[in-house]
Amino acid sequence: MPRNQFQRMIFALLTVIITVHAYVFYSLYVVNGSTLMAVTGENSVLAAINAQGGISVFGKMVPIWAVILIEFVCAYLLEVVLGSPCSFKLACKVFDLRSTHHMIFETAVICATVGIMCPAMSFIAAWMYYPYYAGFSMVTLLADWLKLVCFNFPFAFFTQLFFIQPFVRTVFKLIFRKDIIKREETKNIGAEVMT
């Protein structure tokens, strides 16, 4: 869908803004919410986070906004450098861009992106949220990484495929509407000339 580097950067930015907020909510409220409330004795997740002084990142307590900012920077860099380019190449290895229906090709790109980004971001998260106060063990880190992948992959797959990417593509089309219309007109003129 994006045609140049600027559009790719904007598309990645839109995707990461939504995805990071969804994952922080998912990780804190859905996966770890009851544990946080049980440990602190609070009756809400936000109160539990505030009671413990924030979220432990690299062994230090930081506020939620800092967690979102750190994850945003990591996810955006990873998406721009690895996720988008590799997922497009993987989809091109399976499907011919010219002859495959655009929805099938876009779905292949989304699936490849999830397959790359979920394990990569889960690995970064395993390092970030590792319980360093208990000492470090590579086996524990790898076990935490596998656990995070198992928790995150279904969430990533379904939210990206059915909610986040359709929404991002709609917003992207609104932002670059003039460019898309111009491209379609050029494509139609080229098709008329060929016939």
C-alpha cells in the first residue's frame, strides 16, 4: 500500500502507535492484572501499579507512560528496519504481487509481520521486564521469552489481522487520498493505452 519511504514511515508510525497501546493494556490488564492486584491488595490494576511505584523495567520502577515510550521506540525501529521490509519480501516469495488479489497479498504481509514482530518484540520485552532483583539466568530469560510469545502471538495475530491493520489502512487512505487517486488514474490511463 505505501509506495515510498515517507509513506512507509507514516504507515509504520500509525501501526506502532495503536499496537503499543494495545499491548501495554493487554500485558498489564489482561495477562498480569490479577497478579498485580493480588500482590498489592488493591482493587484495580491502575491502583496496583501506582501502589508498587510503576512497572519494573530493567530492574527499575518506571511510570506507565515511560513503558509506552520505551516500547514505542523499540517497536518503531524494529518495524522500520526489520518488520516491514522482511514481511514484504516473505509475502513476495509466496505470492506474485501482480497476479494475486490485493487482499490476499495484504493478509500475507500482515501474517508475515506478526510472525517476525511478535517473537522479536517478545524477546525485547523478556529483557525489559526480567526480574533482575532475583539474579539473572539465561534459562529463565528464554522461558520468559517463550511464555511471552505464547501469550502475545494469538493476540497479535487476531488484532492485527481483523482490527489494527484494517483501521490503519483506512486512516492511511484518508491521509494519502490525493496520492492514491492520482496513482489509480495513472494506472487506468496505462491500462487504456495497452488495450
